[in-house]
Amino acid sequence: MTHTPTDPPRRAASGALVPVLAFAGIVVAVMQTLLVPVIKDLPQLLDTEPSDATWVLTSTLLSGAVATPIMGRLGDLYGKRRMLVASLAVMVVGALVSAVTSELITMIAGRTLQGFAMGAIPLGIGLMRDMLPRERLGSAMALMSSSIGVGGGLALPAAALVAQHADWHTLFYGAAGLGVLAIALTLIVVPESPARAAGSFDLPGALGLSAGLVLFLLPITKGSDWGWTSGTTLGLFAAAAVVLVLWGVMELRLSAPLVDLRTTARPAVLFTNLASIMVGVSFYVVSLVLPQLLQLPKSTGYGLGQSMVVAGLLVAPLGLTMMFTAPVYARLSAKYGPKVTLIIGMLIIAIGYGAGLGLMSAAWQSLVIAVVLGAGIGLAYSSLPALIVGAVPASETGAANGLNTLMRSIGTSVSSAVVGMVLANTANTVNGVAIPTLHGFRVSFLIATAAVAVGLLLALFLPGRTPAAAAEPRLRATSEEDANLERAEEALRGFRGRVLDAGGAPVVGARVTLIDPRGRRAGAALSGDDGGYVIAVPAQGAYVLAAKASGHGPLASAVTHGGDERAVGLDLSLPGEPVTA
């Protein structure tokens, strides 16, 4: 897989880039959450059985899981903004299809199309890495990663209000309108990324991964209906294992796979993805428990008797706190690094769920739980993309973050299945209606606490600094120039010099990329005010040094480092050949 320098973006990234990308993520979350207020009414609204009505939710989950890594890889190959717009466009079409039907099959088709929007999260993170200076990247990725929770929290009361006072199809028209607005803002504000991965799209890999994910997630989401020990459930799990193993063997043999499993096996990536599953489990538990607890009638003895809208408003701070946590994360990560911030976030989540075991007797207590958990989940979610970005080459940012987003989705799927089973098995039946019990809610909180404990253990195995992170400017640098100086101090061997234009004047802000013999990015830097740059080399050998800057032609040249403890002086002329200093 080769990272190929391309022409610079047609226009520089504006200050509105981060809000626009975060808004796109929020729109995706709204799409996922908009049916929550009418879940219990879906069988009647669609004139179908309850077991069939659940396909309206399951179809979105499955298509989102499949689309996320695929759209990430397509973004690496053909342009992240292009694929972001395509994802949102498919979502808009799906929302309009669902808006004009009350027939089950058509509704499922529309919801399946809406699931494709999940690819917007990793694509947005990839665009931020490619377009933003290092000092803005940490908080920007934190906001983008948290947007899924922000949108979910804000959508709950809004969707509940619409569902109570208007036809439920209005929810889909609203989602389509938000999608169109997100597309328009993206086209106006967000420039296309200059980063590309060379090669062709791995269609067999995409089909294999899609089949494996569907076979794995389908029994997770439908196991409660089919029976966890039924032949169908166990057979699908077995088939998923076979398909995913065969897919993995095939991917390892390809030069340009859909997912680079060797990169995925790096400790920094592997343990981040495993921890992401645990964070996803903990995030979804509160979303399942608190709305039900708040809306149960007080006659149960533990229900809080709130309306659908009030329950949504009391849970909304979960998402709002996640949004306000982004700048806090940036400061903590700048000082301690994303690993420590992830651990802090999961500790806060554990405290929130532990306290929640005794805070279920008043509506204001639910508000406290939502705020505490929102802070912890916000810090944890914000840390995940920084850990991934610091461990993979730029040419794999979209695919790697797509896989990480998929891990979170798997966590929420497992959470939904397990908590749904717990609440069903502990429910009391009153007049033929299953009523969740306080014991079931507390067991669900204990499950979330256990998941966070496992996540904490996994996070401890994360390396303090990964090789890829060592080759990149660290997030705690206050500017690109500071980052370059830090790297110059950290590495005694490498390349250093200045980037010059055809007249010999320094070029400020030129992107200099070091590419290893396997076509992977081994380092990168931006030239400072004097045109200076410095890049460390991980080992002796042959490399390609590429440079590009707005208004100048690109430069790529073969270079060699002998591995001795010294920096090779190399000035780069744009356009033209490098001149040894």
C-alpha cells in the first residue's frame, strides 16, 4: 500500500471545518436515535409482529457495521470528503424512503440505507488529521468522536416531542433535512484531503468482511428472540467464525487489503480496539436503562413517572456533557497523553455506574448519573481516535478509524443484547405486560461496571508511545514548529534541512513526508518559518522523501540513510530536485 502525494487542496481549511464535520457526526447520531421514542409502538405503526418490527432497528445496525470500515477504506483511496458526502447522501435517500411508507419491507430498506451514514465518523476524523495543524487536532478529533453521543442525547427529547405532537413520519423528513444541510455545509466549507492510498479497492475483502459481520451481529441482535442456544443462533456464530478466519487469511495475502491486519495487530491498535468494545458496552447501558426507569409509572414502587419528553430532557445532558468534555480532553491529553486520558475516562464511568446503583429514586438523580457518565464517556471516546491516529500511517487513517468505530458498534450491540436479556428475564408480568424491575436495572449497571473494569485492564497494556507516534509530532506540541523541534531532540538520526521555492526562498508550511520501502508513511513534518524541517528515520535503509505545498509543484525523491547517529542535511527545492546541504 503506497501513500501517494497528490495536489494540495484547492483551498485551505477554514475555522468552520471542525464544527461542520462535528455537525455531520451529530446528524448521523440523530438518524440512529430518532426511532427510540416510538420503539414500543412500531408493531402497531407497521402492522406487524413485534419480532418483525425489530428489523427496523437491526437493519440499520447491520448496514452501519458493514459500511463503516468499507467507507473508511474508500475514503483513503478516493477522497474522504467525497465519501463523506456519499454516505450522507445515501442516508438522505433512506430517510425519504422511510418517510413515505408504513410498510415493513420498504421501511427496512430505507433504514438499511440510513445505516450507511455511520461511515461519516471515521471519515471526519481522517479529514481532520489530513487538514488541521497539530495544535488543533486533539480537541477536534475529540469533538468528532463524541458527536455520536452528543447527537443521541440531543435527539432524544426532540424526537420525543415530535412523536407526541406530529405524525411519526415527520421524524424521517427532519433527518433528511438535516442530512441535506450537512451535505451542503460539507461541500461549501470542507476541502478535499490531499492524502491518498494507492491501489484498488479490495472487493473480495469487502464482501468477506460484510458476510462475517452480518453472520456475527445478526445472532447478537436476534438471539433473545431466537433463543441463545437455538440451532440458528449457534449456527450463525459458527459460520461467522469460519468466514472471518478465511477472510483474515485472504487479507494477509493481499498487498492492498481492505483492513491491514498486521497494523491492526500492533498493541497500540489492538488494545485500543478491544477497549473500544468495552466503552461501547458501557455507553449503551445508560441509554437503555435511564429512559425506562424515568418513564415507568410511580405505581410500580420504583418508577419515576416522567413523560417521554421529560425523560429525554433528563438524559440529554449525557450528550451535552460529552460535547463540553472535548476541550477538557485536549488539555489532559496534551499533558498526559491519550492513554492516561482514556484510563481517567473509564474510571469516571465506573464511578458513575457505581454511584448509580444507589441513585435511582428521584429524577434529579438520573440527571446526576447522566452528567457524570457523559464526562467519563466523553473522555474515553475522545481518546480513541488519537490513539488510533498515533499508531497508523496517514494512508490508513480512514480504514483504521472505521474499524475502531465498528468496535464501538459491536460493543453497543452486545450491550443491547445482554441488557435486553437481563431486563426481560428479571421483569414482572402485569396484565400480560412485562415490566422491568429495579433489580434488572441494577444488574445492568453492574454489567456496565464490569465492562469498564475489563476496559481499564486492556488500557493498561497500551504502550506509552507507539513507533508510529514516535515518528509523528506529539499532540502535546503547541505548534508544528515546536513539534519539529521536539522530534529533532528525540532522534539523533534522520533528515533535516529546508524547503525552498525555485528562487531559493523558504517555503512555510510545506508538508514533508518520509515513505518507507513498503510504501508506508514513516514520518511527516511541516516546514517552519525559515522553511526548516526535521524527520527521524526508524531504521537505516532506502526511503522516498516527498514534499508539497500550496502553489508549488510536488517533489518526490529517493533517499538513503546509513543508520549512523547523525542527521543528513537535505534541502528540498519546489519544484525541482533535492539539493544536499
